[in-house]
Amino acid sequence: MYLWIKALHIIAVISWMAALLYLPRLLVYHCSASKGSIQSETFKIMERRLLKAIALPAMIVTWLAGLWLVYETGAWRSGWMHAKFVLVLALSAAHGMQAKWVREFAADENQRSDRFYRLANEIPTLLMIGIVVLAVVKPF
């Protein structure tokens, strides 16, 4: 079962990261759309579907499969896993922030610039790099 759960975990992580990296790009473009325009309404649908149909299920599967793997392998005893866990919590918080931003756009209440979302797009990337390095290198 271990290899199947590990494969599921990797697939879920890839899906989650794809959504977390794409959603801020949609928000960048959404900033330039006039409120109430067809373009703005289309972005709202795209953002909501990406968040609800891909990002959220992928995050849930990532967590469930990951926790199973940690328990099964006993990795919860390792320092690198503790650090990875903190980074995955931060990635989950970034997901939560993106969900908040999608709700703000849905209500036409966005107050942030496209530059903000361009910078915010880097946060999941940096967290992903740390998570992958910890998982592969296991430095401590």
C-alpha cells in the first residue's frame, strides 16, 4: 500500500501546487478587468472552480496521504519532518489567503494591485522549494 499512497500523495501535491501557482496569476489579470464586466465575471468563475474543484480536494488528499505516510514510515520522529510540517502548514495558510482573495474578488471588494498578486505568487514557490529539499535531502 505504501507505494500507492506515496504515488497518490505526489499526484495530489502536483495538483495542489499547480492550482496555488495559477490562481494568483488569474488574480493579476482579474485586477485589470472592470467590475461587472463579462471578463471579470469569467475570472470569478475560473477562480472559484480552480479553488473548489482542484486546489481544495488536492490539498485534502495531500494532507491525508502525507499523514498516512508519516505515520507508516515513522518519519514523525525526524527533525526534517518537523520542519517540513511547518512549511506545509505555511503552504496551507497561503491556500487560505488565496481563498480569501477569491472571495474578495467575487464580492467586487478587491483593494490590492496586480503587483501585490505578482509578489504573492512567489510565496508558494518558495515554500515548495523548502518542502522538496527537506523531503529529498532530509538534512537533519
